[in-house]
Amino acid sequence: MRAIDVHAHLGDDVVFGHSITEKDLLDGYQDTIVRGAIVQPSLPRFSVEANREIHDRIARFCECKEMKIWGMASIYPHFTHEEYKAEAYRCVKELGFVGLKLTPIGHACDPESEDGMHAFAVANELGVPMMVHTGSGIPFSSPMHVMKAAKEFPELKIVLAHAGMGIMTREAVILAKLCPNVYLEPTWIGVANMKGIYTELGAEKMMFSSDHVNNVAVQYETLRTVIPEKDMEQVLYRTAEEVYQISLYA
């Protein structure tokens, strides 16, 4: 089995207080099923310069030879709209990043707010998916706060990171059933919630991730408990390939 980790972090996080290096990721993925990863910033200082620096670092990491790495931009949504758009365009058009990320709890941003909706609008313009942290951080991290954007931008693929983190997984499932453009990345949830996601949505709406590299084995075993072998490849990497327009084997 092989997998794409669609939710990995790099850098120093000033909100959650952790630090992850390139070596941490490469060493952590050794002897696991992960052969490719979409890497986004840990939350940096809230300055345009700090955002650019970590995005440049991720772009350099994408050149590594050990495994496939793709970049995802995480931009503070309360920069001016011009600043946000400029950095998003730079990351996608110049650095080759494959998606954007909104973290309501870390960015202090309601997805339904003017700045939140601007972020979705920019992702829609660029034609790349928007990943949104859901779960911890009520009320802004409620999956239902993403419905406004999912309805307004029906062509924009939206990935609900953590699939509501258990306590709001039911909301995440309902949203994904109502909105064909919504997908679930189910880290930090238990077997029962994972089974519910698979039963109601199917493998085509699910994708593999760790959030933190030391969670790879736990996440894989949780999936193995629930997902039939015939659908494992879909969850482990095919959904990610389809949503992010990437290839593990190309």
C-alpha cells in the first residue's frame, strides 16, 4: 500500500507551539506507507514577510529527492485583500502550490466573514482546493460555517480537515452530503466516526492524512479497521490525486 499525506506541516508554529523540520518529516515517513505529502506551513508570525518566508521554505522542500512533496499555502486572511491575493497567486502560479488553507482557530477567522469569503474567492479564481480546519475552535471551526462558501463557489473543491474532529463529524458528513464539492480529511477521529463517514459518503469523499507525521501509523490502522481492501487505494491516494490534480506515480 502507498499513500499521499494531504495534511502535513513544516516550520515553527506560534499558535500551537510546535516546530517541525524537513528532517522530522522525512525521518517520520520512513518505513510508513506515505510516498508523497502535501505540506503546508505551521502557523507563522502574522506578517506578510513571515508568510512568504515559510512558503519559500516549503517550495525548496518540494525539490527534495527522497519523496514527492507538494506545497499548500496558508495565508493570514486578515491581511489586506490585495496582500492575500498577491501571496496566493505567487504560491500557486510561481511556486507551483496545489491548494490553500484556512485555519479558523489559528487565523481567528470565521469562514463566513468578509475576509474568510475572500479567501475562498481567491482559491476559486486560482482553481485550487481550499482546505479548512474543522473541529477545535468553536464556533468558527464548525463545518457548517463552510456551507456558505461551498454553495457560493460550487466548482471549488473544499476539504474539511479533521472532518469535525469527532464532536462535529456529523456536521461534516451532512455538509459533504449536501455539497458535492466538499471532501473529508478525517484525522483525529475514532473508528465509529470513520465508519460513519465511509458508510454514508464512500471512499471517493475521503482522503488520507496525518496532520502530524507521528500520527501516520495510527491513522492507517484506523482506516484499515473500517475500509474494505478494495477501497483502500481510493482513500490512501486516489481521492487526493483527483481533488488536488497531482499524481503519486507520474
